[in-house]
Amino acid sequence: MSAADLTVAASTIWVVVAAVLVIFMQAGFAFLEAGLTRMKNVAHIAAKTVLVFGVACVVYYVVGFGLAFGDGGSGLAGASGFAPSVDALLAIGQAPFSWFATVPASAAFLFQVAFAGVSLAIVWGAMAERAKLWVYLVFGVAFVLVYSVVSHWVWSPDGWLFSLGMQDFAGSTVVHYQGALAALAGAILLGPRIGKFDRHGKPNPIPGHNMAYVTLGVIILWFGWFGFNAGSTLGVASGDMLGFFGYVALTTNIAAASGVLGAAAVAWLALGKPDVSMMLNGAIAALVAVTAACGFVAPWAAIVIGLVAGAIAVVGVLFVERIGIDDPVGAVAVHGLSGVWGTLATGLFALPSLAAGLGTGRGGLVYTGSFAQLGTQALGLAAVGAFTFSVSFGVLWVLDRLRGIRVAEEVETMGLDVSEHGMWGYPEFYIPVPGGYGTEAHGHLGRPHAHAAHHRATARPEPVTEAG
């Protein structure tokens, strides 16, 4: 086996491992969203997480991968590689996926479809607790197609933004900004959850039911992000930089840590306490922001990017709520506003030497004194924003007019676990379960405790309160 063959083998192992890490992020999104919402919707959130990832995988294989990276297309979309054959998937650096010269197309597909699944997962956080299940399926198909077109613009050598030198190493714009744009469209069309705002428009808190779940979700996402960003090297060598993925992992981690600190500081100042959910969202916001920059910036710049992103997470969540948009998990602020910041920050802080080594764009404003790269980044954001938001809003608007995308008021009040899936995520809190919580099996907890538990089990599933 030649040195070149060994490099391909090592690169393939790394990309497949990275893809698995990114797929594991679906568990992080499930825990995060479940923890930040109410227990009456936990089973629904778990089910749709798996369901929509299945949609993403199939649609991306049949159409998306070809649209994104197929040879022979234009600056707008790929034109080959749809439902790729065995030979096409085993080939390295050959049509219809000649762009992938370091790993077989099959490994590249696994990595890229994991990204499509993450972008789609972001959408549902802002639509949580009030959207019908079938909407996830239908809109999921449409969004994967939109995602694939934009990823062609930015990451394919034929893409028009790629040819301009837009820098988005692992997807602050392609993955996170797009997901947040669709999430914003959905949140606007759905409207707020019952009781989220009073008659004067003042927001009422609807706290998540389990901060331990949220913490676990964030840690899983942080862990998976090493595959997300470092795996985007698509090999063990990037140009003449061997093992460059280690450097990308470093900038990723230090930005995330800075995001926690930035969010804690701003939350302390703005809210009087270092709110736990804000700190956790600060870590995610920083990871989102550094996703574009991780391969282009110095560690000091990664710290700055993370600190600012952490502040954006706090201020952005409060701002989105103040303008009357109900986003239960903060997706618009954390993935959208932080994605914008990360994309622009790359145009500020990109090192000329790293840009040259990666063959993408040029140095940022801080190093070159030129606004050229920053302008390219801003153009990309404007183009993606206009396209993705308008198409997402249009598709959801049509679906809403045809069948309605929001559940009925009584269904929302009861919770989507029962109405959509015929089961409870926490059955012992709502219905009698033999040997369960509050029965004779737990008699050692005392008669008053058992009586209270029995009352919960036999009462209505959840009363209608001001907070829904």
C-alpha cells in the first residue's frame, strides 16, 4: 500500500468517525429541546427527532447530494449524482462527485447528510409544542432541498459564492443560519404558544421542565461539534497542513468555553443572576459562531468570537421575545444571530496564511485593512437570507392554507404526546400505571404522598393556565 493509499484510508476513517459524531448530535438536540419545553410534549419531541432525521437521510440520498455536489451543474445547483450508484459512491475524486478527492464519495455522503440533519433539527426548536407532526415530514423534504442548493453555492467548487471566496469552514451560514431562518418563518406563521404573552403583549415565562436534560444536551452537542468542525477538513491533511483537524478542534473548544463565560457575564448584568439556560445557550451560540471561522482564525480571535456570541445569545433571546416571537429554545438567536456574527467575524479575523493554505478567500479586515472579505461574507448572508427565508415562509404558508400547521387549542393544552402519538412521555404523572409512581409499590413514601400522586394520576392531563 502506497503512502497515498494510507492517507486515503486514514482520511476515510477520520471522516466516518466525524460523521458519526455529528449524527450523535441528534441526541443532543433531543435532550436540549425536551428539557427546555414542558413534560407533556417530551415523547413528541423524541419521536420527531428520529423521524425528521430519517427524512433528511432519504431525501439527501435521492436528490440532495447531487444538488449540492454533483458535477456538471451551474453556480446555482449540481446536475448529477442523484440516487448515486455503488460505483459512484466507491469512487474517489471521480464523477459525479469529483470534488471529494481525499475520501470515497460514500464517506463524503455520510458526513454531508449528517450536516443536513443538523440544519433540519434546528428548525423545529422555534416551532416546538404547537406544530402538527405531518408538517415535519412535508416541510422536512422541502427544507433539505433548499439546504442542498445553498450548500452548493458555498461549498461546491462550481458554486457562485464559493467562486467569490466566501469563507464558511463548517457551516455557520450553510447549516445554522439556514436552520434559524426556517425556524423564524415557522415561529411567525404558527404564532406563540397559548399563554406565552398576555393581552398587553408582555411575555410570560414558560420554563423548561428539566435543566439536567438541557445540560446533557449541550454537552453532547459540544462533544459532537468536534466532528462537525474538525471533520470538515475532510481528511488528515488540508493542503500542506498535516493534521490540521487538531487545530480546528482547538479553536472550536476555546470559542465554546468563551461563550459560556460571555453569556454568564451578560446574564448576570442583565438578569441579576447567571441564568443556567443562558449559559448553556452561550456555549451553543459560540460553537455556531466559530463554525465558519474555526479553520481561518487564530486562537485569540476564537476567544473574541466566543465571548461576543455568548453575549448575543442572552441579548438575542430577550430581543426575539420582546418583539413577540415565541421561540422555546432560542434557536433564532443562538443559531441565527450568532451564525450571522460568526460569518462576519470570519471576514474580520481570517488569517491570510490560513486562507491561502485552504485556498478560500483572503485575509480579514484586521490583517489586511481591506473590506473585501467582509463584503463577500455579507453578500453571502444577504443572498442566503433572502432565498432560504422566502422559500421556507412560502412553503409553510401554503401548507398552513391547505391544512393548517398548528394543532387545535385543546390539543396544545393537553400536549402533543397523546394527540400525535397516543402515549405519554411521563405516563406515571398523568395516568395510573401498575406499580408506578404513587401506587402501593411506593407506599414507603407515606400516605399523603401517595394520595397526592393518585390525585395527579386521575385528574385532567394538564389544566389550562395563563402560561398554557
